[in-house]
Amino acid sequence: MIELKQILIVRTDLKMGKGKVAAQCCHASIEAYETTKKKNPEYTELWKEQGMPKVVLKVKDEIELMQIYEKLKKYNPVLIKDAGKTQVEPNTITCLGVGPAPSKYLDKITKNLKLL
């Protein structure tokens, strides 16, 4: 059986509070799920059956986030831009979400990132 997961990657240079990070990750998770559901619906159903595994990783800044984003393009990653009402400026890219997608492929791209 193919193992699937969703990966959320957060910028640490923004110094967002824990609640803000949680909210941004929720946005990324839902957006990534919706994107995958349109493009690979078979992944979303199997992922739900597998318990919807997720991993939250961190990057140091927007440059590193965008480098990972480019490498993940095949798996339809989504970028989350904040509205700027609380802790960051409007349209700041805070994180990305990708998947559900095959773990073995996502892991090859994200293996050097640390857990948040």
C-alpha cells in the first residue's frame, strides 16, 4: 500500500506566535487538501483511511521556503499569504502545504528540514 502524508512548512523568521503558526498551518492544510482533492482525489480518500498523517517542518526564511516550493511543484504545493491583520504585513507568505502525496517522494525533498 502507498503511504501518504501531508507536509506543512513554516517560516521561522517571522517570529509568529504559536496561535498564529497554528492558524497558518490550518490554512495550509485545508488548501493543500482541497488542491489535492481536485487533482488526485484517490490520494485524499486513501489518506483519510490512513489517519491523515501530517508533518510540520520549518525553514529559516522566504527564500528557503520558495526553494522547497519549487522542488515540490509536481505535488501541487500551496503557498499561504496572510491578510496582515495581526502579526505580519499583508500578503506575507507564511507557510506552504503539500499533499496528501506519497511519503517517499515528499521525504526525498524535505528530508533535511527540521521539525517545528
